[in-house]
Amino acid sequence: MNGNEFGRLFRVTTFGESHGEAMGVTVSGCPAGLELDEEDIQRDLDRRKPGQSHITTSRGEPDAVAIKSGTQDGFTTGTPIGMVIQNKDARSGKYEPFITAPRPSHGDFTYSAKFGTRNWGGGGRSSARETANWVAAGAIAKKILGSEGIEIRAHVNQIGDIEAPEVSFEAMGEHVEENDVRCAHPATAERMRAEIDQYQEEGDSIGGAIAFEIRGAPRGLGAPRFDSVPARLGRAMMSVPAATGFEFGLGRAARHYRGSERNEDWTFSDDGDPVPVGNDHGGLQGGITTGQPITGEVTLHAPTSIPTKQTTVDWETGEEKEAQVIGRHDPVLPPRGVPVVEAMAALTMVDFMLLGGNVNPDRMDGDTGEYDTDYHPSSPENDPDAPTSAEPTED
């Protein structure tokens, strides 16, 4: 199976199935000298993990991350960072009826048709549980970007027909974690929650959207055509399970604008630099960053695992049969999708920062050739009080 890697210089390779022993990710290309521990990663994993509220699956996964390689004394070493997240609460029995009778609108049949087999427990590799790996890798990317003054925020801006008004970057930072829906507009969040509860009571699900904003990205990132920032962001966001649409700037609304309305005049900033008047382009022109905030939106369809009875066929028996998915599933995806969207934006942007030379690919301090650094391990031989792994010897 191909398609398990993402990125060019900052490369992410993932493994694991929903009901397998563990999920895991290797991050290659993280510079040395980044202060990093498991808590840095766990914070974002806790935002994505199941069982957070009544509008998420009740699967009891702690999603505790363990760093297995790539760090020394709390700093990255420049070597691949390996991380593992154990699966603790998999219950595969409820999926046995669908081994040869695919669930409607899942990846069950297409996986079996492509590979001639599949891991069927919980959806296996096609499960959204795999995004735990992305969030773990994205937490590292966020920390690198933060050292360069780049910050990424996202919130749920639509559930069904309920759409939040435009909110500020500051509001996203202040209000997103205040409600279960992760909508930065509190009044709209209440309406969204009531809507979700109604669908849940009916045994159904509903779709929605996540808006994101990237602040602090320097101008000049990206390249024309296939390596443009929107092209790479689009690939990242359309990889998110259940994604059916990606937009930046005006997005789909641009079809209603005349050129004279959408075009942005140029003026001079206080520093004397040319800057566009407005930001309908979403911080991107010609596929390259302008230095303005990068704005976008990702649409996620309704969860396909619902308890409502549906129809499937069993290719082993040749029978048409009733399908009823019994288990622990989200009635809506965007609330837990917020950290996933942030992670994919971070992985994309850190790759561009490395490709553009804005971040040294070897080490965070950029001091190539310097070896006596603050983050280099010290020899315990030079400090008799330091802990040592050496075995005691007899004189």
C-alpha cells in the first residue's frame, strides 16, 4: 500500500489500523535542537481523542503518545522521531457482520476490491483513527513554526445549515476550547450543539465545516503550479477523512465576483513595502504567500457509521441484507477535526519553511559547525554528581 507518506523535507510516514495493536508515525526532517517532550504532543492528541463529550464516540482511548527515537535530554537530535500510540479499547466483534457485507459509503468494499483483503476491525486503515498520527506529527510542526512566529488556529464554522458569522483570529484562540462543538462563536455553538443532539437522537449524523487561519507566514513561500501553497494545502486537507471540499480566500464565493470586485489594489505599508488592499485572496497570490493571513475552509461530510438501518449485499452468500452499524461513533466530525486540520496546515507550512530556507533543515539554531551547544548532552565524567549509565568497575 502506497500513500502513507506526506511532505518533502519534513516527511511523515504513518502506520496502524483502527483495531490493531497501535498507531504510529515517523517524522523525518525535524531539525536538531528543538525542545520537545511527550507533553508537547499530548496536548493536541487530547483535543482529538475520543470520549471528550456526548457528541463524540465513547471509545475509551487515552491516546497516550510515547516518543521512541529522535530526542536526547529533551531536545531533537535531527534523526527520525518515532512515536507510538497504543490502541487500548478496540472491540472488533461488532464489525464481523460487515467482513463480506460492506457498510454503505465506507471504504470496506473498495479496500477489499483493491487489495483482495483488508483489516476489517473498526474500518482498519481507512478509519479516521489514523489521524492521531497526523496530530502527533503536527504538534512537532507547530512547535517549529511557533519559534518562527507562525501560529495556526481553526474552529467549526458550520454544522448542517447553521453557520457561524466570521470570527477573529483572537476569538478562535479564546473561545474554541470553551464548548464541545469547538465553534469560536459561543451563541452559534449553542445552536450547533442542539442540532447535533437532535440528529443523534434520531440515530443519524450531520456534516459541517472547519475554518482555519495561519498568521505570521512570511511572503515568498511556495512555487508556481504543482508546488503552490494552495495546491499543497489542498492535498493536505483533502486527505482528511470525510473531506469533500477545500477552499481558500473567497473560495466558492469567487464565482459570483467580477474581476473588478475581486482584484485587490496595491498600496504601501508603513514600512514602505507593497501590500494588497484587502485579503480576498486568502494570503496567496500566484500560489505564493503574500505575508498576509492565510485563510481557508474544509468541508466534512456526515459520519457514515450510523445506527439507522440500511441495505447492503453479502458477496459470500449472494444475499441482500439489512445493515445496522452498532458501535461507538461520532454523530458529527468537525469538533474532533479541528486539531486534525490544524496539524495538516502545520505540516504543509513547515515543509515550505524548510524548502524556502526560512528554517535550517539541520538544526534550529542554524549554527552549522558549532558543536558545544546548550542542547548537546554533557559527559557525566565531567560532573561526578551527574547520573550515569556506566557499570561500576573495581580498581
